[in-house]
Amino acid sequence: MVDDLVKNNVHVFEHRNHDLDHVGPLHVSGHASQDEYAEMIQVTKPKFFIPIYGAYRVKQRHIELAVEQGIPRANTVNAVNGEVIALTPEKLEVIGEVPSGTILVDQTGAIVSNVVVKDRVLLAEEGLVAVVLTVDKRSGNLLSSPDIISRGFIYMREQEEMMNGLRAEVRRAVQQRYKRIDIDRFKAELKDHITHYLFEQTGRSPIVIPVLNIVGGKSEKQATPGQANEPNKPVEKQKTPEEVAAEQQARFQAMRERLLNQDPRVD
């Protein structure tokens, strides 16, 4: 705004330049003085007095000024955010509280929860690592090399040694723990193990998302008696775990290329 005034040939006197202008020193406040606050109370003569802006200690000084001007202390309240004040012709009092604080909304106007904000901050500061595993249900062995995706964490092509170490750690975790505990617990342990390994290597803690594809088990449905008598109905060949794993990897690579804009190779 000051620049716009100067562009219109207006000379602006500023405190920091008073030596150059040979005027001052200057001081202009946007707040009223104590005498002016007192005068406002004398003119309006309020029955109740509730300061609503400023630090708590500043509002308390305003209340003390109001008391000096004749307002009963019982008719004043130094309220904080969220307090509910009830007013009657005879008195005012705090009767309760309501939720208060900062509320964040997105571009659609929807409220963004604190959990989502925390995740967004973590993504911005630490990044994300997803580890995709394809495991044979019967043997518990990996059917393909662990696929690792890094977004906002490291550039994996420059950290091949660390990524190979991570794959080795994941393979060891699968061999030691997969068949000994349930799937949910295994995923939780795998997430903690990967987080610990990455922190040891980089000093950072990205969001870690383990994705587990389990291949095998009973995939054919037993035919009903009616279905057994249909000679012309072709029998679908059961795919081997290796074939299912290969199809899943192909679908995953296509999704990865489309969504993450990376070349379709296994990192």
C-alpha cells in the first residue's frame, strides 16, 4: 500500500525514516489509549462488560479499567474461547462450554480431520514407501521379488544398495514370521520392521504401507449335482500360483505406471 501511495507522488512519513525526513520520531498506534477506553465506557454506560479481543491479561486490565469507571465487578467476565455466557436483565454468568478451536476445510468445504492433517504433514516431510509382496498360501514363500515404491522419500535408482538390503530384510521377515502368526499381526510387524530399517539407514520415518497378495488355496468351487451333468460346459483350468502371481504383478505394474508416472520396471 505504501508503494502505491509513493507511485502517486504521495510523501509517506515513516518512523524508521524520520532522520531522513527531519520529522519525528513518529509513533501512530492502531489501538486506543487508556483514557480513550475509559471515555468509551463513560459514554456508553454498559450494565455488563465482556472484553472480547486480546490476550487474557490484556482483557483483565480492560476489566479493571471498567471497574474504575463504576461497573460492578460481578457484571464483568473475562471469557475464553468456547465458554457459553448467559445474560439476564439482572446478571451474567458462564454456564458451559462448546467445542472451539481451529477447523480446517478442503476445497470442497468438507471438514478435514486432525488425523488427515497429521498424515498430510507426515507425507510432506517424510514421504511414503509401499512394499508389495506376493506370497504362496501353502508354502509361505515369496513368489516374486518384493516390489518397492517410494514417493517423496528417496530416489530409488540412486539407492540400489539400500533397496536390496530392504528386500533381503523383507524376505527374512516372511520366512521367519509369516506362517507363525495371523495375517493382520504379520502386516503390523512387517510395517514396524520396515520403518525401523529405513530409519536406521536414513534417519527418516516415512509412512510405510505393506501390501500382501496371498496366492493359492481353494480357488475351485465344488460342482453341484446339477452342474456335474452338463457335458457341454467347458471346465476352467486352475491356474498355478506362479501364473496368478505373474498376472497380479502385471496388473500392479500397469497401475503403477498409470498412477505414479514411473517406468514399468520392478524397482
